[in-house]
Amino acid sequence: MPAWFNAFADFAVIGLLIVGIALFRKPKHARSGNILAALALLTAMGLVVYRFPISSGVIVASTIIIGGMIGTLVAFRVNMIQIPALVAFQHGMGGVAAFSVSFIELIRNPAELSLLGHVSGMLGLVLGAATFSGSMIASGKLSARLKQTPVNLPGHNLLLLALIASAVVLGVSFGSMGGHWVHIGVLAAILALAGLVGIVFSIRIGGADMPVLISFLNATAGLAAAFCGIIISNRLLIACGATVAASGSILTAIMCRSMNRGLIKVFTGSAAKASSTVAERNVETEVRKERRVIKSRDEMKTEAIGVLREADHVIVVPGYGMALAQAQFEVAKLAKILEEKKKIVCFAIHPVAGRMPGHMNVLLAEAEVDYEKLLEMADVNGRFDETDVVLVVGACDVVNPAAITTEGTPISGMPILQAHKARRVIVCNLDEKPG
């Protein structure tokens, strides 16, 4: 195949992938974008198989079929509440692919590798292994197999730096070491250290910060793939990996901005914490201000129904609690009933609501809520003043006015959905504890 045709085919695949990703911006075009992106990756895989000599086509075909069947089975069995954990798991599998390719290329002909190939292979190895272990921790937390609260080890930052430094030292000295089995042992040690880096890095990220971690792991998986592309001289892999890395990095920045927190503070666990005196004083003030007779659930339910019946404009604010309760179908059903009574209903989506970017959008789409009714924070905050009722379903931090009025708390300064400006607010929550 002529070189010009190879280049043309590569650019066509890359262009198709970028167009597919661009279509994700509009909900109505997202499915088409997903199909285009999948077609681009499938074409890229076909080009790679065609260009490179294969010793056993049966093995390649078998692995593709088996992998495809496993992926299809998992996709059909996973429900929407498990999607964040599945996304984290998929990032981990991308890391496995990256460090596997890097490992094989580094031990195959280490003496023939250029400096660029050596560095790229090591970076692919370390980033891939760290992405894998970090993603498994994230997936475990998101699936409730691990506790979601941050875990801080003694000397956490020093331990993380020591692991990274050890991996770097071994990586730099790899080329000067002789012997096939020595190379394998050194690379295995680097893999183990990188895996520990991913674990130590991820365990102190709490559930509320998972959208940031998910986006970041997306970026590192793409970056590891790009470095793999360099060591095997595959421009398609370089371009596709770089595209994923760039989009994941942008999404990570958006998540941090939505929380008004720096990336370093999120990942080092140095976010602001409320002092006990400030927290206790604020709670006592609110308790004194709102000291009322607590009504029974039936009384509250009756009052809520009356408020909704009288309202003309209702905004629904979904949160992680809605996901845990799988209440999206009931919420959609209620919205439909209200609309049948000629009421205006829309949904206010905070960028970090849930445990991954777009979590609420995915759940409400499953309940067949029209995407045109899902409004982003910047578009909906100006409407709360004119809203009769805001129905908060399982959300807490994203509507908490303390983010605006109170200093020294983990959410201080975080942009929120200004539900408190509405005429009435109904909160559906699991317990009655102050948040």
C-alpha cells in the first residue's frame, strides 16, 4: 500500500474520531457520535491488522471475538447505577493494554531502542499500571465494595513521592542492566511500584471527588496509549491516545472549576475542612432559627402535594441520592404528571452531581426524560427567583447555601444551584440529619 494512501487512511480515521467526539456536545446527536467514534476505532484496528505481519490470524481473530463477547455481555448486564464503576473499570483495562504493550516492547529488543523509544516505553508502562490500579480503587469505591471516604496513610505524600522516585530510578537504570531475565525482573518491579502509586494516589479521593478522579484517569489512560504508539511507531495510536488524553484533561479542569477547587488540593487531600467551632456555631444558629414542631411523614407528604398542585413552575434538582435509590423513573413519572397539569417542569443539573461527569444526564435519559429539559447550572441559576417550587431529590452539597455563606468548610466557594432563591423548596432525602 502506498505511503500516501496510508497517511490518507490514518487522517481519515482520526478525523472520523474527532467528528464523533464533537457530536457528543449535543444530546440528540450523541448516539450518532458514539457510532462514528466506534467505527473509527474499528477501522483503525483493521488497518493495524492489515499493515503488520501476523504469525497466527486464528489467535488474533479469536481474541477479538472473545473480547467482544465479554464486553457485550458486561454491557448488557450492567444497570445504570453501576455505570460509574464500569467506566472506571474500563479505564483500568485501557491501562492494562498500555502497560502490556510497553512491557513486551521493552524486553523484546532493549538494545535497539532509541532514547525516545526507551522513555516512551517506560512512561507507557508506569502510566498504564498506575491507571489500572487507580481505576480498580475507583471502581471499588463506586460499586460500594470499598468505603467511599478518603483514606489517608501516615506520611501519605512522602510515601507517594518515594514510590514515584523508586520507579524513576529503576526506569533510568534499566538500559544499563544486562541480561534478559534481569530486564524482566526490573520491569516487573517497576510495574509493582507503579501499581502501588495508583493505589496510594486514589485511596484518599472521596466519593464526592470521584468525577474529578474519573476524568483524570481517562486522561492518563489516553496518555499511556499515546506513549505506546510512540514505541511501536503507530501514528494512529498516538493520535487516538492524545485525543483521549486531551479530552480527559479538559473534562478534569471543568470538574475542578465546577467545584471551585484546585486539582492539587483534590488529589493531595488538602481541601478546606470546617473547624468544629465554626460548624457547631452554624448548626446551633440554624436550629434556633428553624425550631419548629416536626411533622409526620404523612403530613409532610400532604403538604408537599399541595405545594406542587399550586405551583406553575417547578425545577427538579437530582443528586447522587436519586442514583442510589434508582428513583429516576419515579421522578420522570412525577414530572410527566405535572406537565399534564400544564405546569412548566425542567431539571437543573450540577456538573459534579453524582459520581462521574454526566451521571444525572445518563440516569434521566434512561427514564426517557427529554434532554432539552436538562439545564446546566449557568443556564438555570437565573430562573430560581421566578420558580414556585424546587424539588431536590437526593442532592446535598450542590444546593447547600453554606457554600456561599460559610467559610472554612469543604464546599466553601463551590458554585451551587441556587435553589434557596425559589419560593418553596421540597427536599427528598434519606434522613433528617443536617447536611
